[in-house]
Amino acid sequence: MIFSKFWTGSVVLFLFVFYLGIAWGGTFSSPSDVFQVLIWREPNNYGQASILYQRLPRAIIAVYAGLIMASSGLVFQGLIRNPLASASSLGINAGATLFVVGCALVFGANLAEQGLAALCGGLFGFLLCTIIARIAGGNEKTTGLMLILSGSLVSMLLIGLSNALLLSYADRRGEFLSWIAGNINHAYIDRLYQFWWIGILALALIFMLSKPLTLILLGSEKASSMGVRTVAVSRFALACAIVASCSAVAVCGPISFIGLIVPHMIKPLVGQDFKVTLPASALTGATLCLLASTISQNAFQPYVVNSGIILDLFGGIVFILLIRKFYVSPKNRNDI
């Protein structure tokens, strides 16, 4: 019963928020106006042009970034076995950001090359985070708080380097100034056109591994006894999650919060089966990112703020609550 209500409510909420994102702007468009834009356009109608070329692309980008980050966060938290794991807390977002900015400003990389740079940068950030955690932890397991602290250190370092590059190239700073803070903007629709297939393909591969991933979550020994190659499957799924996250960063910059909180929202409602939790995470993440994008565009008029700022605000609060729940409470202190 709860399962059915979750899906019904999630789909209805997503459709409503998607409509809100398209309809709410300088003026509020009725459902009939939005529908008319999709089936019949008037070339000289400014209201329709605003919906078609600004609000709709922005909503589509928000959906992509949200579903990618939420789904990737589910994989990270499940396989790394850390409730605070996400692309933003493991150095992945920061690494992808640095490589995109560096390649674009220093080497003049085009759009396709920036996408490749994002993939390499995300992998670099994750590996650097893991190496630091192992060194600091004396080669102990890297699934505790040490990994998250290392990820925070790596993220601050790499984002700092990205900002230093922006300061060094004042003539091109404007191209990435908003992007580096996480910005869902219709101007990035060309980036989405270039990179959307990377994230979708990565998520499709993860979904194909739903059964072995679910068994791994129940215990590596149990999964191995049932013929699952746990190490190979885990590493491949992690690689896919990293690639998917980097594709979202390449589109609209480092978007945080979504990958951290969405898995915690959906697991109590739908369980642990990856065939269910993966699409549930994707739908919930898309809805939240859409909502953040709509709020950032309209709630502070006549000013517009970056979507990443709204998500960072909520993400910081949630991060504190999760730290208190999983690490500060007495029963969990031995896991640090």
C-alpha cells in the first residue's frame, strides 16, 4: 500500500513541479498556454518564446541533473557503505570541475573535449580522495568518516584551484563564473545535447546490474555464494556512477545535496531492491532539482540566484543532521 502510494504521489508531484517550472516566470502561464506552445507556436509571441527557449530547456536540464545525481548517490552510498557518500563528498564533482575549467581556459578545449575532461577529472578526484583516506587511515578500510573527511579536503583543494584559474583568465571568467557554482540555466542546453547520452547509458548499465547489486548490499559473502563477482561488479558500478555524475557536472556544474539526501528519503519507502530504488531515486532527484531551479529563478525576484546555492543551503543543513545521526550518536561512535 505504501509502495503504491509512493509511486502515485511521486509521479503526480513530478508532473506538477515540471509544470510549475515551465509556467512560472515573469508571468504565470496557464496549462492551456503551456499546451499550446507544445503543439502550435506563434513566432512573434514573446510569452511562448520564453516558455520554449528558456523555461523548458531549464526544466529539462534540471531533470537530467537531478536524476543523475540522485541515482549516482544511491550507488555510492550502497557500495561504499557510507551514508554520507555522494559525488560532492568524494571529490568527484570538484575534480570534474577543475578539469573542465582547466582544459577550457588553459588549452582552449571545445565542448566535446570539456566533456571528456569532466570524466577524467571526476575519476581523478575520487582516486585522490581514496588515496588520502588510505594514507591517513594507515591502510585501514576507507568506508568510515575518514573517507568523507578526505573527500571534503580534496573538494576544497580542487575547487580552490578552479577559482584560481578563473582569476587568472579574466577575459574568459564570465563563461564559467556561474557554472562553477552549479547553475541550471537554459544557456547550457547545448551542453546537455552533447552529454546526456553518457549519463543515461551509465545508469542503464547500473540498472542491468540491479540483481547482483542488491545481493551485494545484503552482504558480500552471500552475494559471492550465489555466483556474483562482487569486486568486479562493485567496481564497474562505481565507475558508471562516477561517469554519470561527471556528465551532469559537464552540463551545469557541480550540483550537490541531491545525491546525498535522496537515497535516505526513498529507502524507507521502497526498500533495498535496486530495480526499485534506482528509478525511485531518479524520479525524486529530478523533482527536487526542478523545485530548486524554479525557486532560484522566481522566489527572489527581481534577482535570480544559482540553483546550486539553494541546494547547498539545504544540503548543508541535511549534512549536519546526517553527521549527528550516523557519527555523533553514541551507538555509532565506534564506526568513525
